[in-house]
Amino acid sequence: MTATDPLVKPLTEIVIELAWLLECSIDADGEPRAAAKTLDWIAFVFDHLTPDQRERLAGVVSRIAAEADPGERRRYLAAFPEAFGLVDDGEE
């Protein structure tokens, strides 16, 4: 396996933060459909990654979750790979 590109982690963190903000806005925003559509689009894009790419991205997310402080954000990070189709139910 080759070394991970140094851009992978920060870009992954941006996508996760965007997804979290959108998910939170579904409850608070007057237009939750836009947020839900964007979350669906993120999952759609992830679905078109190869199985190897999804597995590698899930690994990056898992490492980010392990580094996060305990709490709501860590729980969100831990659930992210399954919620966005990077791993199958119970596969992680």
C-alpha cells in the first residue's frame, strides 16, 4: 500500500463537517429538503467509489474518530462510515 496523500485527511474532515452541519440544519432550517438532498448527494458520490476506495476512506474516517474528543462529534464520526455507505451494516 502506498503512503496516503497528505490532502486526504483534511479533505475528509471537510466533507464530514459539511455533512454534520447539514444534518443539524435539517432540524433547525426552514428548508430541510435542501440539506437532505445534499446529504443524499454525498452518499451517492461515495457509492460510486470503488470498494477499495470506500474501504480506505472509511479507514481515514475511523482514524479521525479515534483522535476526536469523546462526545457527540466522536459518536457522529464513528457512525459516519455506515451512515454514508462506506461500509455495510456491521462490517466496520
